[in-house]
Amino acid sequence: MSRVRSNEQTKEHLHKVVAEMYDKMVKGEAPTMTLPVRTKNNITFDSKLGVYKYGKRKSVRDATSLGSAKQLLRALHVVEFIEDMIDSGKSSTLREMYYISEGWGYGKFGSQNDSNNLAEDLEVITKCMREDFKLRPEEDGSRIIGNLTINELNRRGEWMRINARDDVGDSGYGVPYNVESEKLELLEHDIDFIMAIETGGMFDRLIENGFDEDYRCGLVHLKGQPARSTRRIIKRMSEEWDLPVVVFTDADPWSFRIFASIAFGAIKTAHISEYLATPSATYLGVTSDDILAYDLPSDELSKQDIQALESQKSDPRFTDGWWREQIEMMLEIGKKSEQQSLAKYGLDFVTDTYLPEKLGELGLA
């Protein structure tokens, strides 16, 4: 599945946002901006796409209060700013847009979070993506190691052929913020599956131990909660190369959410889950029962951990019976554990024993 929005299509969708406000004002009414309710209660499962998306509930932002009026004014400034960038062939980071708003008078943002949220609101309303708006995040994407070859369009407008094993150092190939086909082409591969890894320490351990070559896989460092470009390139590799995806994280509620964002999408980006989520992804570990089975070093669950686990019981992404068992088990034992805890049995245990056993259960070893 590809995302296709020409510059003119993007501007057309943005103009509709402005038109809604204008139509109200010419009638002598307060201008409005309508968007889906962006909460967990308004997420539904799309069985056709296999991901979670926003439901049909809508909210209306109007100018009946000073705070709401400022939000609509900011939206108009942002639409103009995006259109100017499209016309001039420029791009901006979200942080730069925040500082540029200092010149917008009453429309300036009160915080970086306000500007980020408004950019997301416009994505939701227009069904465009941040890349269509020429807006770049501050964070960079993932790192990839493995025998796979891509074509990347550099800043000089030249295509660069890069093998993520032979043409990079041990840090791997750095994924750009835009991984759509106009910027990055997936050429060829000689791997059997993709392993997404939460922590940098474990990513580096697997590289040092030669796991990507021994088990013919592509290793992707998620860098904690994965950036949108990370989730998007995982989806593209899985779909375009027909490769299985397994996710290897810590055993705690926050890591469970990392998997859910990869497989089903996150609440903040539910409007583009079909572009970012990989429904076929499988959670590999570390699991709650691994803590017991391997007698792993662990920590007591904090109050915040327990609250997060209780919340996941009503999260539509964790309704599967297996996930319910894992959540209940973690609450019962009151423990969480890290990937690096596997080092209890030596630096090679994870690549010689733990992962081969896990992958064998999935028919990938």
C-alpha cells in the first residue's frame, strides 16, 4: 500500500479546512473545525485492513471561546505555512514551525506540544500525511543491519544504492524521516525475516554476535517507541518483500505498547494505521512467562506499571486471549524484566539459545 498525495491534492484538502471556517463566518456563525474524537474509546478494528482506526464519533472545535478561537487561528496560519513550503519546495521540522509561530501574533503556539498536536489534527482531518505537509520530526528513524539493498534519493537529487550489511558500519543504515517510494526504493534482499528490537544494547549484541548473518534476518533497532518512519519501513519491507516480522522487546507494559503500535497502530496515529501498522507482526519476547521459565533477573512493578497493565485490559489492541494471559501473569507475579537480563547466562545465550528456541517455535530457525 502506498501513500500518494500530490502537492495540489494536499493543498486542496487543506483548503477544505479553511472552507469550513469561511462558510460559517459568511453565515454570521462562529467558525468551526470538525475532526474525529481522538481517544481509545473511538478506536475500532478494521477487519479488512487488520488494524485499529478511528471510529465515527466526531468533535467540533469552534470559536465560541478565546482558547478555541486561537486554535482555529493557528490552524489557518499552519495551512498558509504549509502551502508556502509546498510552493517554494522547502520543508521544516516541527520545532522550526513552533518558533516560526512567534511571528503569528495571537496565533503563536504556547508550547511545542500544541504545534505537534495541531499538525496531527490536520493530518486526521485532511487524510494527508505529515510528509505531504513537508513537515519533518526532530527524531531520526531506526537503524537497520542485514543483507538487504535499498535505493535512497539524496539531497542532491541522486539515487544511492546501499546494502544495509556491506555498505554500512556496525551502526547500520540510518532510516530517513521520509521512507515513501519517491525517497526510498526497496530493491532486493537475501533474508528470511525481519526482527524489530527495542533497545540499542540488544541490537548491538546481535550484530556483534553475527546473528543477522547466521539466521538470515534483517535487524531493525526501534529506539524505544518507534518513530513513524521506522514503523512505515517495517511495513513496506514486510508487504513488498513478503517477509515475516517478529518483535523483540523488554517484558513490561510499555514494551507491550511498542509491539501494539507496530502491529495495530497507536492512538495518536490511528488515522494512518493502514500505512504504518503491520498486522502480521508477531511478538517474540521477552514475555511474562519467560521471566519464570528462564528465572530472569527482574524488578518489582511500579504503581505506574500496574496502572498501565490494568488499562491494557480494556485496550482493543490487547483483546486477544494470549495477550490477556500475559497481562494477567505479569500482574500476578508483580515483576518486569529487560532484554539484557538474558545476559545472566552469558553474552552468547541470547543468540545461541534464547532466540533460536523462540524462532524455532515460529518455524523461522
